[in-house]
Amino acid sequence: MRIVFVVPYFGFPGVVSDTLAGHLAKRGHEIVLVGYLGRKNSLMFQEEALRLKEENIQCFFPEAVSISIPSLVTEFPYFLSFKELLEEIQPDIVHINCLPFLTSFQSAKVAKKTHWKSVLQVHGVIVQRGFFFNILQETYNYTFGHSTFSNADRVICLTTSDAEKVSRYGCSPEKLQVIPNGVDVDKFRPMNGETSGLLLWCGRFVHEKGLEYLIRAFEFIRRKSGGQTVKLTMAGDGPLFPRILQLAEKSGLGRTVSFIGPIPRKEIPSLMNKSSIYVLPSLNEGMPYALLEAMACGKPVIGSDIPGIRDVITHGQNGILVPPRSPEAFANAILELLEDGDKRRRLGQKARELMVKEYSWDAVTREVEMVYSEMLNS
């Protein structure tokens, strides 16, 4: 099949190969990736486009208008010639990613008018970034979002909780299907080299990741650890990076918490295997790739008890769930798990087994292919 993958904008290089688009390409589909490319990342992604072409993935960067709001929205684009681009590409399927973007509303509308089959994949519904921004998202979902649901032929949600939310915004239940994110279980696998007492977090430094609560948790750990060496590595970047760095320094955690910035994708499996525990203090999630990748590496995960995380982790069986916004509960869970090596190994083993059985990209792409086939046959 020729599949147009619409993304709002291009963020980090090296990610596409490890996502659904990359794994569909590996299964022989012709993937055409369409998204806004801002000036900041232009040179970086021109090089990325050449690499992806060798993997049967073409990249198109249509002209667009876009706004950005510091600490809230990186890019919010609208394509200027999407209809003409579809007519040039002649796809079998238009696969639209992310709900709260004008590119998604636009793509579903154009696909409907020009009679191309389209599927909307929802990667989370509401991003928690303050009262005013949340109201804007709610308004968007009841208006532009409702229209997007109406125009799309199918809607894929990562979790049942997201499926329930989009139903409230007017998405027809007949269109809905729950298919989780996947993970490359061959690339992300258990390896040697673990560092005792080392915790890891990877991702974007944004409000919904709950990072201030993780730093507060380490203040409790410092008082309760009784001399035990516990360290945290934080990898990534984002608008809240300076604030979290300042909070760690102000709390006297300079020797305990290390900030290593963004790292190449190919280095993440090794980094995860160096840790004893992966931590995820998020306040809001769709279904984070980092969670699946850490579990595939056989790492026990301590995560917030929220949708998107508890859809994957069963408390006490393949990971640990703690109340969100509770630094002390997070600290206690960390210390308890560090003291019990057998439990760490058992949780990590069960996590790995679950990823191989239910979340491998091979299994996930087959489910998505079935959705495509049903759409085309109907």
C-alpha cells in the first residue's frame, strides 16, 4: 500500500524508524511522510530525509503557516497546499497523527472531499498545561476535533480511556479501535552493564511529565536512604529544562541528579540497560514509547497511576504504580525496590515478557494493516 503519514511537525531526528511508519515500511509498504518543517530543524531533517529514503520512506515538507507559544506549543501549523499534494501522491490510505492540531482537521477534511480513505490515530487527548490552555483544548476537541472524527473513516486510540474520551467529543463508536503503541523488542532488550542504584528518565522537559515531583522525591530519598547511593540520570530537552535544572541545584541535588541532554536514538537501549529502575512521574500520557522501551529492556518501572501508564503496568506484577503528584510515595517506592533485588528482577522479567507477547511492532503493525484492509474493502 501507499500510505501518507501526516504529522503536525518534525521534532527529533532518528525517531521515525522506531515508530509505526518505520515498521510499516519494513513490511513493504510505501510510506510518504508529510509534516511541517520549521527553519530551526531544516538542515537536520533534510539529512534525515535522505536516510529515510533508503528505508522506503519519502518525506514531504509542504509550505505552511505556523505559530508557537513558548512553554505551551512548539508548532501549530496549517498546510497551504495539502489537497494538491495528495493528488500528486495518489495514496491508498491517509494516516493522520495527533488530534489537537489543525493539520489533522485539515487532512481529514481534504481526504473526505477527495475520496481518499483516512484513519486518525489519537496519541493522547488532553495535554495538562494549566486551566486556560486546557479550556482551549476542550473547545478545540468539541469543534475542530468533532469535525475531524466525522471526516475520518476510522479512529485508532492507544488506550481504552482515550477511546472513552473521544466518544464524549462526538466520535462514533463504530469507527473506534484500540491499538497500542509498539516497541522494537530486538533493539530494546536486556543487556549487561547495569549500574547499581541508578535511576533513569528520558523524554521532553514539559509540564505533563511531572518532573518537579521527581526532583522533590529525591529530596525525600536523600533524607531516607541512610547513606545508600541513589542517583538519577535525566536525558532529553524541552522548554522546562532550565527550570528543572535550577530546581535540582537549589535542592542541593547537584551530585545526585545528572542532566545529559538529548542523546541519539541508537544510544537509548544501552542507556536504559545501565539503569536499575526506570521512573515515570507523569501527570498525563497517551502511551509513552519510553515506558515500552524500558520494559522491553527488562527494567522495572515505577510510574504514576494514570491512564496510559496503568494501561500497560499491572501494579506489583510487571511494575509499580504510585499516586501522581506524590513525591514521598514515589521516594518510598524507589527505596523499597532498590532494597529488593529479587523483586526488581521479577518485575523486569514480567515486563519483558509482556512487551514481547503483546507490544512488539510485528503484532501492532499487523493490527493496523487489518484496519487498512477493512477500510479499503468497505
